[in-house]
Amino acid sequence: MDERTKAIQALTAQRWRVSLILSGAMMLIYFGFILLIAFNKPLLGSSIVPGLSLGILLGALVIVSAWILIFLYVRWANNNYDDKIARLTRK
């Protein structure tokens, strides 16, 4: 196996690690929220300010966290993965 193939495989492994870490983080956030709904409804029903419960706030934060994790992946891919893979496939 030549150096280029090894570098591409290492880069692919790195991409998988980043993807799995971010996917795991999203699953933890989402299932944590679902478990709170299932096992602690009174907590989520508590009012933070009039018209806004903790459950609504956390639900919105689940959506925002998905956007943040997507942004982190795109930023990582643009700054690291895309440039390196382009250099390796150009040769």
C-alpha cells in the first residue's frame, strides 16, 4: 500500500471519528430530552418566565444544538478534510 492510500485511509478514519462523536453528542442531547419528558414531566412543566416553560426552552435548545453540531462538522470539513482530500486526490 502506498503512502497516498494510507493518508486517505487515515483521513477517512478521522472523518468517521468526528462524525461519530458529533452524532453521539446529538443522540445524547436528544435522548436526554426525551428521557426528561418521560421521567420528569413536572420539572419540564415548571415556568421560567410567564409563558415559557423549561420544556419549551429545552426543546428549542435541542434544535439549536443540532444546528451548532452541523456548523461544527461543516467548519471542520471545510478547514481540514476538504483541503487534505483535494491535495491527496490531485497527485
